[in-house]
Amino acid sequence: MTDTAPRPTVLVSAAKLAPEAVTMLDAAGFAVRCTSGYPGEQELLAAIREHRPVAILHRQGIINGAVMDAAAPGLRVVARHGAGIDGIDIPAARARNLTVTRAAGANSRSVAEHAMALMLTMLKDLPSVTSGMREGLWEKTSRMTRDIDGMTLGIVGYGAIGSKVARMAAAFGMRVLAYDPLLPAGPLSGPAERVETLPGLLRQSEVLSLHCPLEAETRGLIGRDELALLPRGAILVHTARGGIVDQGALLAALDSGQLSWAGVDVFVQEPLEADSPFRTHPRVVATPHLAANTPRGATGMACGAAESIIAVLAKRLPALEGAVVVPGSLPAHLDRAV
């Protein structure tokens, strides 16, 4: 006699998931269902009511208390497709005894490479140079760009991504400074020199690259006063989370010449508004939060999230170090291990 019991569902808050992760979940006995596109709350609620998931694999949108309640009592896990968890209401998850995980580190090299690409693009003035070429100009002798060798890079957040940016930048000949109050005291691994205070870092940073999480302590971390501490003509590279930077202050610093360029992959509101000045500002290189979107990065994040779901529902710890953000429904002996 064939068992026709429905398989438990993992709902993906996006239109697709890397095939490797789908295969993992399928082999573990789960049905995978996806929303269409970038889901708003109502679309997520409708999908939850239709599929009654035991886990949400969170790629896009907001997972708040209302979404969690709609999935009760079956929902056990919210697994982030990536490292940033600002799109998940953590207090609400904790209050509902849900496990929240993240695929920390899975996309770190992809994001680090994107940060370096933005940095080089701006130092070499590539947007304006190529625009001049399209307009028929030939600026061989009238245009000067900058050498990356010998410049000072300041990194805020020296985790998996920030430390990789440091190594790449050092290979280009940059002096690398880092500020990260969450790391233990002592010398940092890799080429970066530790700076004890954020103002101390900013005053020396000809290029500033942000790689910290968005938390209460980092929301609005870089505002008007902080940007004013940078050397005049500095460059900002922002591939972390939108709320870390005061966007109005950033635009004002660009308009005044305090900053010469900003390379921005993340924004307070996403998708970015069609009429946002970040789309058209001549000193902004804007990309649509795609720093992690390489085949390796996407597969690593998807498989990390899938493995976390499988592990938690099997009452064991996920393989990725630091994956569990909220222990939630893990057994007591495992809760104490994270």
C-alpha cells in the first residue's frame, strides 16, 4: 500500500531557488513551493494559507508576526537565504518559539568581490569616462583617475566579508584599517590594522567600506557627522544593509564634494523607488542588491538555508557555524549549544 500522506512544505519567499537546494529538500522529504517575484505581506499570507509550511526559506519581503501567526501552528523554522536577518522580526520569532537561521558566510566572497568592483570602478571614474566616450569625447590628456595602490581603506565590520575585502585590497597595495567592536581585543587576522574607535577610522579612510549587520546599534551609524570626518573627496562603498547609512546625508555629502563617489548596493527601501535620486546621481554607482548574486554565492546561500531547515526539523544543529540566530524549537540540549 502506498503512503499518500502529503509531504511537509517549505515555502520560499521568492520566485525561485537554486536547483541544488531544491534537490536537497526534495531528498529529505519536503515539498518546495515558491511565491512569485518580490512578495508583499498579502501575497505571503495567501501563500502560507495555501501551503501551510513547516519552514519559510526567506529570500525577499518581510517576515513579521502576522506572517508567522498565519503559518501557526505548523511553522517551525525561518531560514534566511543569506546572512542579513533584518527582514525577519526576531523578537516575534522568539516569542513564538520559532528557530531562525541564516546562511552566514556562504556568500562572503561574492560580496567582497562586488565591493572591490565598485571601489575600482569609482577610483578609475569609469562611469563618467565611459559616458564621455559615448558622447564622442576623447579625454586621454584631460582626464586623470586615481591609483588604488597606496590608498587607505577603512572597513567597518571585520567578519567573513570584511576580512576578505581586506585581503583583496591589500593585494592591490592598499593600507587597510578595520573597526569592529564585536571582535575580541588583540591583533586582527589578515592584513588589517585595528582602529579602536569609529571616528579614528573615519578620519583616515580615503575609501570606506561597510560590512556590519543592521542592528539597533548600527542603524544610522553613518550619518552627516560621520561623513564629515572622512577626508574630503573620499569614496563610500556600501554592500551591507541600507539602514546603516543616512541616505539623505549621503546625497548631501556627494553634492557638497565631501564625497567624490558612492557605490551603493543596498537601500533603505527595496526595491529602490523608480524616482530615487540614487538612480540618476552622477556620483553614484548603484546596483540592485545583487552583490551576492553569482552562481556560487546563490547556491551557497540556498544550500546553507536548506541544510539548516533539514537539520532543525531533524532536531540537530545546522552544519554552518553560527547558523542559528534564535534557538527556538531546537531541543533543550541543542539550545544550550548555540
